[in-house]
Amino acid sequence: MVERRVHACTCSGCTEGVDTVVRTQHEQMNLLMGTLNHQQRRWYAAVESNRRGNGGVRMVSTITGLSEGAISRGRRELRAAAEGRWFDDRPRVYRGAMPAEEKYPDIEQVLEGLLVHETAGDPMGEQMWVRSSLRNLSRQLREREYDVSYFVVRRLLKKLGYTLRLNVKARQGVQSPQRDEQFKYIAARRKAFATLGHPIISVDAKKKEPIGNFKQAGRSWGKHAEQVNAYDFTSQADCRAVPYGIYDIARNTGYVYVGTSGNTPEFAVDSISAWWRDEGRTGYPSATDILVLADGDGSNGWRARGWKWHLQEKLADPFGLRVTVCHYPTRCSKWNPVEYRLFSPISLNWAGRPLRTLDVMLAYIRGTTTKAGLSVKAQLMEGEYETARKVSAKELEALSLRPHSVCPNWNYTINPRRHTPV
């Protein structure tokens, strides 16, 4: 709706009532101004000021109540439009400087490239944020000959869907001194594997979900609210589902293996092995190396002996794969791509929907999509996994495991000892 604004003229002729004709003209001018938007007011006032010659800007400002600066700006815009310097046919302000997107048509793609290894997200929602400051990102763009200020970077980040980080549950405790070094190393490994066309997967287990008539966080459209149990006693659940996610970064495809037993290293590796057997080796038929990005804790943590032992026994040896693993530093799991590229859309897809059966849960996972073209497959992993399974020091020494020179606890490669095709 156009804003209506009528100004009372304050020139001497109108305030003293000297000339009725002049006062009537000024009233008509202000009535017309009240039907125009901001840009049209500036342009109309600019035309009237030009018609009045010297002192026209001040005179029209007194009549219409528009500031002299706005009228002068309208004059500049009219000259720019007459000289063909107007950007497009839409009513917009001519600022004299070309927007960054027009000056550098690929700047959004370049900025997204800088954020590939900087992005974190909430696996239970839509919020995303970056580690680097606006000034640091602006400096990196200038190093690539994109001369933009941090104000432009801020605007572009908002345009790309990033937001400022909230102070809710954001405290991460003491950070490792090797944190930044590890992030840089992960970025280098990802680039090297992508250049060679080797598969890069991001893996982790999503939080356990009780299956039954329980309340699910979030809201959903419907004529009536879902009726669920008054109390969320997990003892009343049919089972507790353990979704283990595998996100194929290059193909933007997610795979979720849902177990009903414990979240153990064996279950994690069985899921990865099943993915490689059913999907991975078909998508990467000539691959001999694979990069696995994992959290630093949990069933796929760097301290878990069972994780390394099962990778050797169930992935490297049977398929002849050289498995390189890079762990994200402690308390940095939100930078693991599977969290915000796969788990976040899944959580949003079943928000407010009770997961009454495993089939319902699998259906919601399979129905998850994003604007970026994410597709997700889901499979039920039956079987019991022993939570107390221990790997001895002797078994660990028998592994063909080579730590890397950079952060050796977090980065290592497991070579196949033998290859018996599966």
C-alpha cells in the first residue's frame, strides 16, 4: 500500500494568506505528494525545483516538507536516468556505485567456497553460522581480488541464509590448541580427495528416538493436534531407534541406517560397510581410497579401539580400501557436514510428527529433500550389537594403521592387509 502523507505548506504566502491562488496550488501539490511513494516524491519535487530556477530546492522543500537533501538526490537520480545510467526499469535508488553482485557476478559462489570448511549448523533446526569473522572473510575475498567491505560480506551471508550465532547452548568449554590446525588439515584432505575423485563421506549417529506414541518437538500443519502420551517414559517405547547417517558430500546424498540395538563402533562400521557395498562402490567404481569425516567422540570417536578395529576388519580388508579418517576436534561436531546437511533437514521433516512405528520413521527419512537437491535413502539394520565388546592392545597393534604427521590422534589411514572380495 502506498504511504499517504499530506504536508501543510509553511511558506510566507500561505502562512500570511496573501495569495489564495498560490495557496491553492501548494495544497494541490501536497495532495499529489501524498499519493506517491518515496522515490516518486523525490522526482516530482526535483522537477518542481528545476522549474523554479535558483532557490528552487529550498522553495519546494518549504512547500512540500521534503528535505533539501532528498530533493537534490532526486535531481541526481533524474540526471542519471536521462543519461542511461539507471540499473534497470524497477524503481530503485541510484547510488552511483555498482552492487557487488553486478561488479563480481561469481562473488556468491566464491564466498560459498570459502565457507565450505567454515560452516556449522544446528542438527535440530535451520540455523547456520561460520567460524570466521566478517572482516576476515572480507580480507580473504580481497586477496582473491574481490574488493568488498565487511558490510557487503554481511549482506551476502544473510542472502545465502546464514545468521548470527545465538548465545543459547553455545558454550563449548576449553578448546584444543590444535583446533584450527585440524580444521585446516581437514580442508586440505577434502580438497586433495575431491581433486582425485575419491569418495568423501561425513558420518555420525543421530540422537536416539523412542518409537511409540510420544510427543515430537516442533509443529506441523493439520486440522487437529496429534494426540500423544501425556508422559514420555522411554520404558513404554516399542524400541529406541538409533539412526546412523552417512552423507556423500560430492553427490549430496544421504544414507541412514536405523538400528534398534546399541550405538556401538561395530554398528557404525557395519553401516558404512553396508553403504559401500550397496551404494559406494557403484558410484565410485574405480576408487581405492575413501575419506571419512567423523566426530571426535561417540561410537566413531578417535579413542574408540573398536572403531579402528572394525574399520580394518569390515571395510579396509574385505573391500581392499585404503581408509583415511579425519576426526573433528572435541566440541566441534556441529562443523561435521552430516549434522547440518543431513540431520537438520530430517529433523525438520518430522517436526511435530510422532514416530509411532519404525516404518513411519523410515518414511519420513526417505521423504527428506532440500532446495539444494538432497536425496535420502533409509534402511533398517537388524541385529544385536554387544556394547561391552573390548579390543585388546594386541589386536590394536595388529592393525595396519598409519597415523599422520599432523594431529596423529585425529588423522590416520588404515591400509588393507589382505583383500578377499565381498
